Amino acid sequence: MCTENKKPTLRGAIGPSRSPFLVGASWALATAVVLSGTTHGTDLQALRRHDCGACHGLTLQGGLGPPLTRETLASRDDAGLIDTILDDHPGTPMPAWAPLLSREQAAQMVRLLLGTETEEARETLALVIERASGSILVIDATIHTVLGRIKGLGDLSHASMEFSRDGRYAFVFGRNGGLTKLDLKTRQIVARVLQSGNSIGGALSRDGRFVAVANYTPGGVRVFETATLASVADIPAISRAGGAPSKVVGLVSAPGARFVFSLFEAGEIWLLDLADPLTPKIQRYQDAGPLPYDAFLTPDGRSYIAGLFGTEAMTLLDLERPGAGARRILDGYRKGESLRPVYKMPHLEGWTVAGTSVLFPAVGAPQVLVADTTAWTLTDRIPVQGQPVFVVSRPDGREAWVNFALPDNDTIQVIDVTTRRVVRTLKVGRGILHMAFAPQGDAVWISSHDDDTIILCDPVTHEKTGTIPALGPSGIFFATLKTDDRGRGP
């Protein structure tokens, strides 16, 4: 890394076969490589698009630095351009990057700049759970075109989905205990196991090796290899006090080869470490509180928070200090208000995090609660129309969209996160089960189960912009697929 505190300059000759146009580009490239810790394959494509583009313009037509177009570089010798990236340049701010980039990687960057190496096509897919038909609708999320339907997935009445790190494979967790691996490029089932009688979601380990499933019947957690769905571990959820196995809820993946989950009947939180999958290690927290019904992991991966049904409190486990045990937070958040009937349990994974504040649904009260994440104290209550289910953040964090349980499941309310007030009430369809913002941030996707429709809304104006037919849609998930044939399969 450059240690001299000199003002960057591109003036001056740096040798007959070397391009001064690449000096700034290599400087940006190398800085990004150090920050990301990677230099392989498509990482160079991202560096060229984003990091070189930061100084040389988004389309490399020039900005603070000169243009890096193929026309500008066409008269340069390839070997000289490679040397420009790898060699030292005394008197300039660009260091030698040979210690971090191989010659082949530098050559690949040159080919990308010259346009002689093509980039992999990328496609953003929307995958919609069609619970009534046991299928998944696959949609091009950019042009809103249906690509196909994957059938034969069993009971999807409370299904969820996780994706492999490269985006090619989806792992579907069905209500009937089915765990299904899908190839999103071919839109085919590549592996499937009926691993329990009743399950409630799952998670992939951070390293991508394992997929874990939380089970209601017979309880416990089962872990499988992501490559083959071969069984790795079977963790019965039986408290040290004995008794029947507990239902497992709130299963999340934590940093390291770890999973965290809660035992509903036993009132415990378990931390499962699979660093050595042959000898799984379990750390138990027996004071989690009564009836944990769902859980949330903060975006920094540090705090695991379990909601407690029928109790005006939540439980927090600090994963950076697991030895400190679990502790209660947000005690008395309903302030003694009577508990209303709960026709659909809120989902804590839909919490909205905005700076040091978090917005989440109250249980048994028509409120969205606001807490400070530094001290985990309640700071505000936002009155809403009914029992909130999901509180979903707009990508810029300025608004939160809320849907509701019966009898208000035809309503969505939009909260201004700054003023903490409802600014819009929408009636867009019947039986609203889920909402998700497209990764590009250009649309909100809403599942209207009773209308057999996916509704698209503008996230700024809140107006409806389109509809897509679907069979009893519920969960909506997005994946970015690297593919040369845009995912249309054989």
C-alpha cells in the first residue's frame, strides 16, 4: 500500500511501453484489492466497474482521471500495460502490485479494459412461493417477465428460502419437512430430502458448506451438506431438565460455522458450533425466557434477539461475548396494555435497522416499536392500524413498510423513519402476506395471496406500477445469478 503522503499526479513519462492512463486505474484497483482481500475472477470485473470508475468515470470515459476506454488504450502494448499494473513507479503514487496480483490477473484486467474478455451476464431473479400449488414462480426481476415455474415442492404454507453464495442454487424449506435444492440456471430440482414431519425454515452457514433446518416435529435441528444434502448432524432439542423435544424457532447463521436457535417449549437459546462437523459443540442458555417464538440477528452479526410470546420483554445473546449469557431487554414494552388476540405471529427477521435505531412489530398491540441498539432501550411507539407482521425497510432506510394480520391484511402502511409517523395507508390487494424491495430499489414487490397476484409499487410515490399473476403467492425472495444464458435453461 502507498505510504507516501503525496498528491496524486499523472504527469510525466513512465517508460515507452507503459501507459500513463493506467496509473490511476491501478492505484484504485490495488486499494480495492487490499480492502476486499480478494483478487480472483469476477472480483476484477467489479473492481474495473466500480473502483476504477470512481476516478475515471462510471463508463471509464474520464473523470478525475483520464479515460480508460479501449480506444484510448488500443495503441498500447499489452505487455506494457501489464507491467504498468505490476511494476514500481518511483515518483508517482502508484506502487507495485506484483505482491498482490499475479501476472495472469493483471493480464485479465488488461483484457477487460480492452474488451477482449467478456463479462459473465448477470440476472436478478425474483422467486415467489406459491403456497397453494407447492411451486415457485421464477421471474426476471428487471423486466418483470415470468421465466418459469418449479413444481413438486410439497407443502409451502410457511416456506422460506436461502441461496448459495454464487446465487446459482436455492434451498427451499417446506412446511412438511421437505428440504429442496434448486438449480436456478436450469430451474430444476437437483436434490430433495423429507427430513422431518414439520419444519419452520433454516439457514446456510457463512462458509456455504452446511444448511441447517429448524423443526417443529419431532423438534430439533438437522444439518446437511449443501453440495449433496447428505446428513451431517442431528441435534435433538431436549432440555437438560428432560421432557419432550421442543419446537425449534429463530434459526440463523452466525459468523464462523455456527448456528443460533431457540427452543420454544424449553425457553432456551442454543449456540451450535460446527467447526468440526464430526463433533458438534453446543452451548446452552437456559434462561432465555418463556416461549421464544422468533428471532433476529443484527446486521453486524453480533446480537441474537429472541421475541417472547406473552411476555413484555425480549432476550439478547451477544455473540461476541457468549460467555456473558443471555439477558432480558425491552422489559415492559407494552406498558401494561392488554394483549389483543394474535391471529398471525409477527416476523422479527423483518426488523428495520436505521442507524442506531431499530423498528419492529409489537406482539398483541397495534404498534411498531422503536428501540435504541446501543443500550437496547425502548425509545418510541408508532401507532399503526392493526397487529403488524412484517416491518420492512426501504433500501435507503428512510421509510418502513408494514403489513398486518387479520382483519387488516388488506392494508399496508408506510412509516417515515425520521418523523416516526405513518405517512401513507395503502389498499392494494387482499391477503397481503409478504413485501420485499427489489435489490435495485426500483420497486416494492407485494404478495396478494387472495388475489393470486404479485403487486409492484413505486417505493417513493407509493403508487401501483404493475401486477404479475401468481398462484396464491406468499414469500418473495431475490437472487442474483451469474449466467451466460440469462437463466432460461436448456
